[in-house]
Amino acid sequence: MSDPTRLPGAFEHRWSWQFEGACRTVDSSVFFHPANERGAAAQQRERLAKEVCARCPVLARCRQYALDVGEPYGVWGGLTEDERRRLIAAATP
């Protein structure tokens, strides 16, 4: 679960980048898996989400946000939940 104490706060300039996200025109189900999704279905959905992220003008900011707040769900900044967990674990001494 996200740690709300690590969220960027109420200042619009800290989160307004989200208005520029390529994901805003795509159904959120592409980025967040349904219960019990596995195998080929999960891989296909994640591939579609990453295609959207690859053309996103705020990919780097989105990725950093997800890593900073420990976002536990969905594809953010072109990274899946597992990919973010591995990056965070690798950076932790």
C-alpha cells in the first residue's frame, strides 16, 4: 500500500505533470490488473500499458513518483509492480 506521508503534497506544481500523461486517454484497466489475472493475459495487458508509457512525455516523472511513494499497484512510468519492487530492493542497502 502507498505510504501517504511520502506523497508529494497538495501543491499543484508537484503533481500537475499528471495532466500531461499519455495514460489520461486510455482506460485505467490497461494499467491495473483485475483479480487473479495471470499468464498471457497479464503479459498482454502489461505490454499494452508499456506501449502507452513509451510514448508518454512525462514517463520519467511518473516513474520517479511511483518509486518515491512506493506505489504498490499498476504500471507507472513503464514499470510493473514487480519491476518497481526489484528496483527499490536493489537500491536498499
